[in-house]
Amino acid sequence: MQKRYYFSFPFEIFLTILSASIYALAFPSAINEKGFSILSFVALIPMIYSVNRTKWIYTPILGFIFGVTFLGIFNYWLSTFHPLAILIGPIAKGIQLLFFFPLLKLFYVFPKKYKAISQSIAYILYSYIVQKGFLAYAYGSLASATINLPLISQLASVTGMWGISFLLFLPQSFIANYFIDNKNLIFSKYLEEKKEYVLLYLFIMLCVLIYGYSSINYWKYKIPDSYVKIATVQHNADTWEGGYNQYKSNFEILSKLTKEAMKLNPDLIMWSETAFVPSVAWHTKYPSSRNTSQLVDDFVEFGKELGVPLITGNVEGVLKDNGQPPFLDDGSWNRDDYNTIILFANGKLEDTYRKQHLVPFTEYFPYEKQFPKFYNFLKANDYHWWLPSDVSKIFNYKGLKFSTSICFEDIFSDISREFVNQGSTLLLNLSNDSWSKSIAAEQQHMYLGAFRAIENRKSVVRSTNSGITCLITAWGEIIEPITPFTTDYKVYNVPIYDNNKINTSFYTKHGDYIILLSIYIVIISVLYRLLIKIKNKNKSTKPNKKNKINKTRKDYTKRKYKDYKGLTIN
């Protein structure tokens, strides 16, 4: 441990804030809408250095500071959603890292060797854990900054994003540890001492780059099994404007752009998440107000006239209590809502997909009984709750099997991977990020969605309210994006790759095996250390024959000396 001074902890706080700020700039931001991807290779060095050199008691504080600083800069656009969001988001991230930073230090202190590898394993385990459960949030993962580095991002088809994160974190931990453990050694000498590890890492990176180059060229020139023409419509509506007049205006814009797109003979029409707001499922069964019912009827007639399937986001209202009428005596509706994608074809609502992973706090809060005051506080601040689904729906229209993630569901690899494993040959995403009023926010979302294409080697089509509407190829290239915050449409000729042995990626088949492997490594390492400790303890307590003989000799010499001292001379 380095010698500490009164300014040591303030200096570590400074380095932590600096690291979080630089790291945030690796992603799309207000400064650069595409982000400085190269920063993902160095941004975490000051943070790791601070964690490794500080006292244990300070690590949670540094974690909280890093989390709040990073997410406050990275997700600055949350403030446009709701004043609470920019408070809840960074604080939640800070609490996560409050527990992770002590673990990061433990993985530095615990092993005698391979500290950089140990900490890199800790990082990917943390990255995996925070993408599970109610507070799951995949934004800001280290690997997601590399979508602009396509030779590296191709590794996702083999290891998922975990392998990329490991390879980015490893050298940063290696360098940070140098400044603590070998501060008196010239860096070139340090590299020479560790040349076996350095050469191995460089060899692995070379293999990654070769794989990236070859796989991009393979998929670029591979002949698809078929094509489908999909028309995407970006109507650029104001999310915060509601009511009948706004819904009608949105529908008029959507239908006008769709009619223009139909001139190019698409096979499929895509609108965005909740593009058409009044629930078609509800109002066709239980008509309420005259205007709303008429608007739904207009939608149904429009769908019948299209002649091709229409996929759109739409609220699905269902009876909450089947024993009660749809409209209760007190004027309320006996209704529950799902955030849903509907497939309208053949003149009717053919099929639906209900959102599985809802946005925490804003779409879903399952802890009403545990935190009733907070639950009521959220409801009082205009948050609308949906019901979650647990079904990975695969649409099948005339042999085309496709799936439709809703908004931020495409930031989670397991959802898209499950779609493909169940037979989907095309991934669609219907989003609405217009509330952010930020191109950077839309870029961040789209970049994560691009990894779903690489991981599963499937084309992805995004249709959004205000951006970024685009086609993403099986190797992650963004094709003809519609300018954000504009009203427009685009027709894409989308390559379809059927599910077979050649077209199915290693990651799709085997999933998060990197995480399981990391857990096994940690368990085996802990058990090995415990066995060594027990063995050494037993060795120290076991009688040693040689030591026993030596002890006997010393005792004999001691007695003889005493006898000699006792002699008297006459």
C-alpha cells in the first residue's frame, strides 16, 4: 500500500470524477453525437488506480461518486423526460457502484498474480448482474462504445458483449496496477518483465481483428436466403402532446407518409412504438367516446385498404376483472393496459406482442406493498403503469418469421437472442425516443441495438417516432438512417438469413457462457486459495522429525552447559 497523505483521498475523488467524465465522452454526447470510441481503451485507468490505492472504507464512496458523475453526463437527456429521472438514474447507478467498487478492490487484493485478469472478470460479472432484475439497465457498458470500431465489435457474435468488455478492461487494469505495484520501475522495463502476458494479449487482439475483418467481408458478400421490402415511417410527433386532436393529427401524418411509401411496393409497413395511441383491441370491442371510436374505425379501414401488413405500436386494453363490465358505475374503466405491438393484416388485428421488459419507475413499479408512499408519489407524477408479459412472441406472416422488441428491450441481448432461438429470422425494433429531444440519446440507443444484429447475425430494422430509423446489417453497419427529428419515410430492401447451422452465430447458440466460465474461474480460484491455506496451516502444525532431532540436541547441549557451570574447583 502506498503511503497516504491528507490530500490522498481528495486526489482519488478527483481522479474518479475525471475518469467518469472521460468515460462518458466515449459514447454519443452533446459534444460529439457519435462519441469518441477510442476513449473506451483508456478512460477507466484513473478510476481503477484510485480504487486500488485507496483505503477499503473509501471504495463505496468512490463508487457512488463515479456512478452519479458518469450517468449524469452520459444520460443528461433524462432531465427532459422528467426532473425525477435525472435524479433517480444517477443515484441508482451510484448505489450499484457503491457495492461494485469494494468488489473491484477485493479482486485486486485477493490474487497474488493475475490481478488485471481478476479485475476484468469482476467487471464483466458486474456488467451482467446490472442487466438483470427490476433495475436492469444496459446503457453505458464498456463494449457498447466500440460499435464505431467494427473490427472489434464483430467479436460479439462469439462472446456477446462480455468478451469485448473483458478485452477493453484488461489493459486498463494492467496499466493502473503498474502505477501502484511498480511505480519505481520504468514502464518499458515493466512491459519487458510481463512480456509473456503482453504478447499473449496482443496475439488475442490480432486474432480479434482478423476475425472482425474476415467476418465483415463474409457477411457483406454472402447471398441472403431472401429479401423483404419494409417501409418505415418516422412521423416525428411530440410525445408529451396527448388527446384526441393530437392522436388524429399523428394518424393523418402516418397515413399520408404510408401512402407515399406504398408507391415503392413494400411488403410490410412499420410505424413506431405507440404511434397509434387509442387501443384498437379495446375500442373495437368496447366503444366509448364517439371521436375515439371513429378514429379507431378510420385506422381499421386504412389497414384494410393497404393490402400489406401494418406493424405498429398500440396500447392493448384488456378487461381487468372478467366478472365486471368494461365501464363501471363510478365512471372508471375496468381495464388493464399492455405496451403492445400489433400486426394488422387481412383486414383485422392478426396478432400481438406485449412488452416483456418495462422501463423501471416510468412504466412499471412492482413494489406497491413494500413502498406504498413512493408508489403513490410516482403515480402522482404522471407515470403510467403497464403490465409486463413473459412471452417471446414470433410473428409468422406468409412464411416470414420476425420478432418485434419494443423500445429499450433491444438493449438487452437475452431478449433478442431468445427471439432468434425460437425461430425469428428478422429482428424489428419499434421505439419512441422523441421525448429525449437529444440526438445523442437516440444514437446511444441505436448503437446498443446494432449489437443485437451482430450477436445473432440477423438484419435489424428500427422504426422510430423521431430517430434513429434505419436498417442495421448482420455485421452492424447502419444503412440509410432517417435524419433525427424529421418527418420522413424510408423503404429498405432487407436481407433475410434463415436459421441454419451456417447462419446461426456461436453466441446465439451458446449464450452467456463467458459469464458462467468467469463464475467457475472465481469459484475454483477461491477454493484453490483455501486449500493452499489449509495445507500450509497443517504443514506448520505437523511435527517435523528433523526439527525434533535438532531440538533434542539443543536441549542436551543446554543441560551439559548447566552441568559445567555447576562444577567447583578444589
